[in-house]
Amino acid sequence: MNLFGKNIVLWVIIALLVVALFNIFNDPSPRNAGLSMPYSTFLTEVENGRVKNVTIQGPNIKGMTDDGRSFTTYAPEDSTLVSKLSEHGVVINAAPQEEGSMLMATLLSWFPMLLLIGVWIFFMRQMQGGGGKAMGFGKSKAKLLTEKHGRVTFEDVAGIEEAKEELEEVVDFLKNPQKYQRLGGKIPKGVLLIGPPGTGKTLLARSVAGEANVPFFTISGSDFVEMFVGVGASRVRDMFEQGKKNAPCIIFIDEIDAVGRHRGAGLGGGNDEREQTLNQMLVEMDGFETNEGVILLAATNRPDVLDPALLRPGRFDRQVVVPNPDIIGREKILKVHMRKVPLAQDVNARTIARGTPGFSGADLANLVNEAALLAARKSRRLVTQQEFEEAKDKVMMGTERRSMVMSEEEKKLTAYHEGGHALVGMHMKASDPIHKATIIPRGRALGMVMRLPEKDSYSLRRDQCLAHLAVAMGGRVAEEMIFGHDAVTTGASGDIKMATDMARRMVTEWGLSDKLGPLLYGANQEEVFLGHSVSQQKNVSDSTAELIDQEVRRFVEEGEATARKILNEHVDQLHRIAKGLLEYETLSGDEIKTLMDGGDISRPEDIETPVDKGPSSAVPEADGHKKPGGPGLEPEPQPGS
């Protein structure tokens, strides 16, 4: 029975009790007790000899007259009553007084108060979510994790070996503490897992619970904060009390930034409920009282907002970074998720890993799931490499919109736009190789070009930035060259935005402008009070801001000029690429090279979307899917949008 049904039943029972007690209170005497008679009339009837027999039960008297009528009366303390009845020949019966009537009277007198107390307890339980005691506001909501089903161990965690080693040491200390204590070593009191969303921080914590044979409590950072002042601090105390009783144990707090933010940043002087909760947590982790055997694990993707007192050694002694995996890590993660998927012989996890730079563990899990769904949709028994390639395109670029009706003019314009991107990318040595170009609408774009980083990169060189700018402007330049100045569309808005943002970062953040030098130029900041801008803080002078705008414009215009030069010199190749896109809709990197060299494409009729099998095709990067260290191309919006 759900919670709503339980509430309905409870209220029905309360209503029935109220009605029953109300009836008893209004009519406590039995219905068949007879006519109520005044005591004076009763004495008169006795003296006249009309009363046949009576039953005396305390002050209550029941009897019957000589004509067969029954009656009841209430007698005061009269010591002569029995003698009078005997004188007139009345048959006297005596019975003990009923105790239930006294209890009923007491219950009726206390019933309103008991009802109020019951209703108050009911509402208190509802405010606690129905799972706590009546006064359990300050009780911790930490749950003891028992991995009876779906147990996760370190074998299920891959791609983040360094982070796993840190936690393996914690588990080993709990199993064999003498190994470390004999050299004076102490286990860290707290371990903070830091990393982008989807990298496996919570999965790491679950694996610790599966490996360590100690109690494992789990709680969310938002579970501490309530609308009542002091509740969060009380829950922190109760949580550590539970930990002490079950020591050695591990307590895992997910999304600790919900309660561990900088103090003094709130309204009202910072004396709010969240900060009181944080203060209590600081004291419990490293205060006068020591919590031996209680290890605190926490996870967050916002370490920059945490209070410095929470991050210092003695509280969180270790900060374990859980980054996005590299190519080796991605291959291991894919193999973990492929265990439950029936795979065909042509599936190569290494190739898929090389084709997904910048993917997190959650992205890779989604990729495997999408491939399995695509294979099931085709009623296949095994998942092939083709499903993985289609799933990768779907995750990177969006779902194909083949039902979208495009005019021939729009198709031709899109083909030349994407052909311009691809051609400039092919001729720029610093650009990542082209993996695929398509004019099939995906997501919000009419067409798209996927580029291939040769390997995982974590920074960008100057020539790579300039190549990105040239490739981004290649689509707009191709439109202008083929269709004329007046026929240029708004389809390059995403390209222009990407190029402008990259050029501005080159000037203000990366120090790649010779005129402005290796300095950081921040944007102007507005001071806001109660939702209104009260002042504006200028970080650069007016002359410097003007120079920044000039340099940004110069970088973008140089990229446009480079793209125009390449397209003018190889306009015949642009026509061949555009013609191929119009005919096949999707071209692989090798097919684009074949067209540029003047060759013809030979493709089996049963293959709808080619998969590039060349060495450079193993590492695709979709436009708009950013790789670590630098942005890629934004997906081009639809021309005319």
C-alpha cells in the first residue's frame, strides 16, 4: 500500500472513532433499560406498593412495576432505601458496579486531548517524510549500504587507475591496519573525489563499499539542510555518532558542495542553516574529539566553491582527481560495459576508444547502450561495429532527421558549405584530419563535418588555433564564392561564434597576440545587489579594450583570408566534394581524399553510411564536441535559420 492509501485509511479510522465516542457520550445508557423515573416518583410508587422488584447497582436502580413496566432511576446516598423497599415487599437484587463505565467516563474526558496529541504526531511524521520518528528531525539520514544485490568491486572500475590505487590503499588499511601503524602511518581522515560529471566518482565509492568488509554509510549533501535552524548540525552529530558505534567504518557524502560552500557568502551575515551545518562538520572531522576509525569519503565536481577549512589536511587529507579517461582508460571502460552485450567479431574496443576523445565514463556507457538499442531495433542477435559507429554519430551529432524535407537549392548550399569546411581542413597541416562530412540533418544542424585528433591532446598550439579559425570560416567563404555575396545565409552563425570566442581567448587568456603580449585581460564585471546592477568594475582601460577588439577582428579576418585563398586555389576540388555530398549525402575522410585527387567513389549498394577504416578515421571528433584543452568546431546551424 502506498503512502497516499495509508493516509486515507488513517483518517477514516480517526473519523469512525470520533463518531463512535460521540454516540457513546450522548447516549451512555442501554437502549432497552426502560423509562427513566425521578427518584421522588420512585419513592411514591414504592409506598403505594406498585414496585414489584428492583436491581441496585451502585447509585443506579433498575426495576419493574406491578403492571410490567420497566424503569430506571438514580439514587442518592440514602441509608433507609433498603428498609423502605423491604417494608413494602419489593424484591431486591444487588449487582456490583461496572468498572467499564468509569473507564469510559475517564476516556471520554481525556479523548479531546489524546486526539490532538495523535494528530500532532501524525503531522510531525509527515514533515519528516514518513520515515522517521515523531521527534526525529535531528536524526541522520545516512543509509547503511549492504551490497547484497548488484555488488560493485574494483574490477568494475576501469580507466581511472591512479584514483583507484588511492582508494585501494584506504581499503587495505581497514583490512590490515598494523601494516601501516608499525611505521607510524595514519590513515587519512577524509578523501575528496574531484572530477567532471560522469567520470565515476560515485562508482568508485560503491566499489570501496564492495571491497571493504566494514560498515559503509551513504548520504547526500542536500540531506543535511532543512528549513529548521540547527537540524543540519544535529544530523551531522548523529551521523558521526553512528560512525563511532560502527567503527571502523566509511561514510560517503555525495555532492558535498551542497553543504560545504564558502562561509560568509550568504545573506544575513552568513549565519544561516547551511553554514551551521558546515561548522559542525568541521568540528566533527577534526576537533577536540577524535573520530578514530571513521573515514569520510566525499565527491564533488565543484571544488572551487568549497570552504578552505574543509579542504585542509586533517580533514580531507587527500584530494583524488578523477579526470576524463585517456585512450587506454576508454578502452578498459568500454570492455567493462561490453561484458553484458553480445558482440560480433568485428567489434574493436580500441578503435571505438580512439574515436571518442573527451568522453567520460558515463558517455561511454551511454554509447554502448545506444549501440545495443540500435542493434535491437534492427532485430539483430549481435551488436556489430556498424552499430557502434552509428551510436557514436548519434551521441556526438544528434539523431538523423531523414524525414526532413529540403529543397534542392538548400541541399546544394549545404553541400558547398560543408565541402568548404572539409577542403580547408584537408589543406591545413595543423588541422585535425577529416573523418566524415555529411549533409544529413542531425540535431539542430543541416550538415556537419567531423574532424579527427590523431591522439588525446590537452593543449593547443598557435598554428592549431589559426587552423581552427580557417576551417571555421571555410563554410561561409565557400557559400560566397559559389552563390555570390547576396546569397550568403545565416548558416555560419555557429562558425562565427566559435571563431570569435577562440580569437578572444587567444588574445585575452592565452597570450597569443604579439601586440598585447602574454597578459591576462579579464572582462568587465558588474556588482549586483538585490538583483540590480549598482556599479561596474573595469578590468581593462578603454584603449586596451579597443586594441583587444582589433586583435580579435584581425585573427578572424586572417582565418577568413586563409580559407579564401585555399578555396580559390582548389575550387575544382570543392566542386567535386560538393557533388559527392549531393550524391551520397555522407563521405568518409578517405572518400574526400579520393575526390580531391580526381578519383571516383566505389561503394557497395547495401552500405548506406560508410565507415572510414583508414588509420586516421579511428579518432573522430565531431564539430561541437570539445576535446580536452581546446574547443572544436560548433555544429553549423541550418542555412537560413
